[in-house]
Amino acid sequence: MYSFIKKISLAVAGAVLVLQSPIALTAEPLIKVDDNSFKCITSMTKVGHFYVDNLVGNVAGTVKVAKDGKGEYPTGSVLQLMPNEVMIKQQKGYSPATKDWEFFWIDVDKNGQKIYTRGFAEVNNRFGLNCFACHVQAKPEHDLTCGKGSENGCAPIPVTQAMFGALQRTDPRCPGSDQVSAEDKIALKDLGEIVKALTEKK
């Protein structure tokens, strides 16, 4: 299963980059993020169909905003919908253009994870779509997050909740991720077809 996820990850990460203007940063980041800052996605706190955490311990604050569906996330907040994609909230004022969010694409396997790319305007997701370009469409009250897609103001993406769930449950860092249900196998197969079609257009 890891080889499937890695194949999709690398194929899309190597797709055409979406160029944006550089984002000006105003200070040194308070949250020092490295390969060890991440963990099995299902060990985080689930809110709706995504997972949250907080790197400075304020999990309750992060969970509250996620459950409310609006408001400003506290410093250190971590949001993940898929094992490879991560948003981390730096201190207020660090990156005004991205509301202090930093985007990450990480490669994952059973031994852990490694940051493949990180930043602000330059990070693309597994579909070759630019993270910031998508999230900047969110309505102001949603703090640049697309938790409910078009309801938050973000453009829809071609992934079903069944696909999201299958990716989360097959995160190779998580215990039991190699036990894939029949439903998840179908969802991952369908996702693979979508990724193939999107990358062939690039």
C-alpha cells in the first residue's frame, strides 16, 4: 500500500509547478518544524472528516475552532486531511498573506516521514494544485481553511469522503494500516484513476 501512496505522491509532486509571487515573511518562525514534527494521522484528534493537533500543546484551542467551523486557529495548530498534506499555523504576523499558515508536502512510509517541500505560495498537492491558490479562496471567517469545501468558499476538488477516509486509514505510519478493507481498496483504486487523469493533462 505504501508503494501505491508513494507512486501517486511522487508523480504529482513532479507535475507542473504553479508559480506565484514570493510571500514576504515578517519574522523568524516561532514553530520550528522538522521531519519529527509529524505523526500518524489517525493518532491526531478527528473533527469531521479531517484531523487536528497543536505543536505547542493547545490542542483544545485548535479543536474548538475546528468544531465551530470558523474563527482564527491558535499558533501551533496542525490540520491534515490526507497523510501527505499538512497546514501548520505559525505565530501571528509571521506571514500575513497566508494568515500565518505554512503548507507542507511530506513523504510517508512505515518508518516515519520526510518533508518533501514546504512554504507558502509554492507548495502543490497530490493533484498538482497549488495549496495557497486553493485556500486563499476561503471566506475570511474560515481562516484560510477549506474544511467544508465550497461552503467555506473554496473550489471543490475531485475527491470523495470515502477516498479521504481510505487515505487516512492506510497511512503507513499507523498501526494496522496494511489491513485494507474492500471498500477502501475500491476508493483508492478510484482515486488512482483520478490522479492518473489529472497528471496526464499536465
